[in-house]
Amino acid sequence: MQVTRAALALAAWFLCAVAVAAPPGGATLPQKEWTTIRKVIGDQLVALKAGDGTKALTYAAPGIREQLGTPDNFMRMVREGYGALLAARSTQFLEGAVIEDAIVQPLRLVLPDDSVVVALYQMQKQSNGQWRIAGCWIAPSTVQST
């Protein structure tokens, strides 16, 4: 899998930000919000693995829907750039973080060859209160699969 410099930079930024994040009591979200965010991501993953681009696209933020336009374009983008999401043999949500007002939910992906990557989801709360996926970056992980 090809890892872009942007993905590496984002992963480094995320890991550094988590390391220096505000102590307990700092900016965070209630557990109910994290649960909802994880459900949105999980539901999109189910739709992606089923090949249901129409449903998967409903979990994307408006900017992504406008940029890609059609479910077919969305699925093509996922297959070409986010194959790890489709190929993962197991997933595990890691602790989310609020970093400079960005809501980031990491998801550990164990691939069929036992390599591990992390999908960093940027989430966006819509005016109607629903959470939507505003971006996703696949980054290498230092964790080894057992």
C-alpha cells in the first residue's frame, strides 16, 4: 500500500497533538457523541464493504458529496485510495480526540497480511445535529498484529 507524504504528515501531527493534548477536563466530547461518531463510521464501513455507494455516501459531509458527485465516483475513490478500509480483516476504534477544534476518530485496521494501519477520520457535526465524515487519512501504525 502506498502511503503519501500528506498521510505521514497528518499521522505525525495527530500523534504529536495527542501527546501534548490538554489534560483531562480539556476540550473533549461527551461519550454519547463518541458513540454516535463510531456508529456513523461503522455504518459507512458496512455499506462500503457491501458495495453500496449510495448508502455509504450518505455518511459523508456535504463537501465530500459535492466533490465526488455520484455514488459510483465515491466507490471508485474508496477502492483506489482507501482499499485498506475494504480489505481489513479486523477493526478497532481507538480513543478519539478534539485537536484545535477538529474532531478526530482513529480506527485501527488489521489487514489480511497482518500489517496494521490507522484510518484517521475527521468528523463534522451538521446543523441538524448529525455527525458526518469530513475526511479520512490512512496512516502507518507502529502496532504489530498478533
